Amino acid sequence: MNVETLYNTYGPMVLRRCRQLLRNEDRALDAMQDVFVRVLQRQNQLHSGYPSSLLYRIATNICLNYIRDQRTNTPGDDILTHIAGFEEPESRIDAKSLLDTLFGCHQISTRTIAVLHFVDGLTLEEVAREVNMSVSGIRKRLRGLRESLVDLLEEP
């Protein structure tokens, strides 16, 4: 498979599909790029019999993953990401006590999951592979962590 030829021939079709599903130009362009990166990564495994169908299906799957990942980004994620990025020494002390309290209520492996996802930036799928759990198990752990965080922040 010549990826450059596929890109030149089917790139506009892939972009239209991404725009249709994501309804956001920047995200559609990112998704289109991801489609062709995936094709590049797997070009030796793919069959070139019906490239338009293959690219359409890959684009659909990538866009659906984008949509799903966007839905799983909740306000608790922003708080956890913010805490993970503290650089001021006094902020780190406050963040450390908050995180110690937060993680004290959860399994140790939940801390690993949170660090992999929020600090290292791994996707849910990558975290699941890393800790040998299902993606739904990772979501459940992170949801519980978010709920605990919100409860801690709401305490007087």
C-alpha cells in the first residue's frame, strides 16, 4: 500500500467523514491525520482491495474514540490534571496532603492508574494494557477517584 497515494486520493473523503462525525474542524483534521498514521503503522498488514471502505471504517472508529474520550473528560479530570501540574513549592504541599487523603481511600493500583492517565498522558486503552485491566475497569476506578475528589473538595 502506498500511503501517499491513498492520502492524495482518499484524504478528502476521510476528512469529510471526520468532519461529519466530530463537527469540529481542528479535531477532524487531527482525526484524519490519525487515520493515515494508523495506515502507515499497519501498511504491511492491510489489504488494498477496497481502500475507500477501509479508510472510511478506520476514520469512523477513530472519530468514535475521540467522541468517547471527550465524554469521559469530566470536571474531576481537570482538577486532577491541575493538581498534577503544581509547580510552586507551597502548592505542592497542599496538593500532596490532598492527594494523600484522596488516595488513602482507594487501592494503591488506583494511584498508578491516575498517574499513568493524568500525569503521563496515556489513553485509557494504554493504561488498561499497562496495568492488565479492562478499559471499563480503568473508567470505574477513575470515576470513583473523581467522586472522592469532589467529596473532599466540598467538605468544609
